[in-house]
Amino acid sequence: MYAEERQQAIATLVVEQGRIAVTAVAEHFGVTTETVRRDLAVLERAGVLRRVHGGAVPAAALSLVETALAERHGTRAEAKRKIAAAALDLLPGPGGSILLDGGSSTAALAEVLPTDRNLFVATNSVPIAARLATVAGLTLHVLGGRVRGLTQCAVGETPVRALADLRADVAFLGTNGIAPGHGLTTPDEAEASVKRAMVRAGQRVVVLADSSKLGREQLVRFAALDDVDVVVTDGEADPAVVGRIEDAGVEVVIA
């Protein structure tokens, strides 16, 4: 195979898989890792991909382009319902407290929260707060601040300061990307700041991430894998990525 043909094949792989590892590509094409790194450098200069630690992701994966919440609600909805159902087993007992990050996966969890545990729920998500405001058995605390229209979440110093005074049993977070060796990422710094504060405020940190988020990286990191206790994902998750997350000491629950 000529270099140009191999590079085209690599470009196709990174688009299809969302992330490729240098070692896996080298084995796949029967070339050295040095050859693969040179190919990735060529493709990066062409704007096809971005090199990251140990491999590469599509160029668009690290951009500032962010999908609106309404669009995300309609994407992989069945997987998110299964993830939410599995996450119910990770709730604290009666009288416990949870943090709910904004996003479609955490919104799916909000839809199925039990009403018989007298839970305290704090969230920065306007849609989640509206959904839970009249639910019996829940004490709702809304984290205020500037609301981003794209995600409908409160961001800025106000929710970050409020979270500094909270200590919840479990923090349930969403993420735009979760990659072994790098951690959890999102496109927006303001969103990342609130997510970091939620990670610090949770005695236990649970990440709800459908399989399309695994192995992906976005612009801003808000947590390392060391900060996470459990990742709940769906059955289409790449076993290799799941294995690397588990190797980092994180429990992975397949819904």
C-alpha cells in the first residue's frame, strides 16, 4: 500500500471510529508506529484530524461547535433511557443528596427519579429544574447564574460559588467526551467550570455517557479519570476503551 492510500484509509478510520490509537493503526496496516505518526502529521496539516495523546481524533471533535440541547435529546434516546435506568442503582438512600449536571443523559435520569426517598437534588439545568419542581419527595435546589441558551444551563461564578458550599452524596455528570489518558472534556470553558465544581462537591462522582462519547476529546478538560468513581454507558461501547477506563480504576456499568 502506498503512503497516500494508507493515509486515506486512516482518514476514513478516524471519521468512522471517532478516535484511533497509533499502536492499533500500526498493527492494522503492518507498519511501524513511527510511520503512523508521520501519516497523522500529514493528515493534521491537511486539516483532516487532530493528533492527541496516543492517537488522533477528527478535526471537528476539538472544535468549539456544540450541539444544542434539543438536538441532543433526540440522539441515541434509547441508549440514554437504558443508562438512566442503570443509574438508579447508584442513587443514595432515603434522605440522600445528589447533584444533576445539565445534559440529555442527566435529563433522562431526572425523568425516572423515584419519589419515595426524600432526595435533595441540586441542578444548574433549567429544564431539569422545571421537570423536578413539582415532584413529590424531592427537595429541589436550583443553582442560579447566567443561562446559556445552547445548553439551558446556569454557568458563571454564581453556580461555582454555590457548589463550593455543597457536599452531596453523588454527583451525576454528563460529558461531551471521555478518553483514557486525558479525562472528561466539554467544548465550553464556562460549562467546564461548573462541572469541575460539581466534581469537587460530590462524595461520589458518576458519569453518564453513551458510547458515542467514549474515546472522544473536546476542547476543555474538566476532570481526570482519577476524579470519577463510575461511568455508566451502553452496550455499544468499545470494549478496548472500556478496558482502559477500568484500568484507570473506574467502575464501568454497561446498561
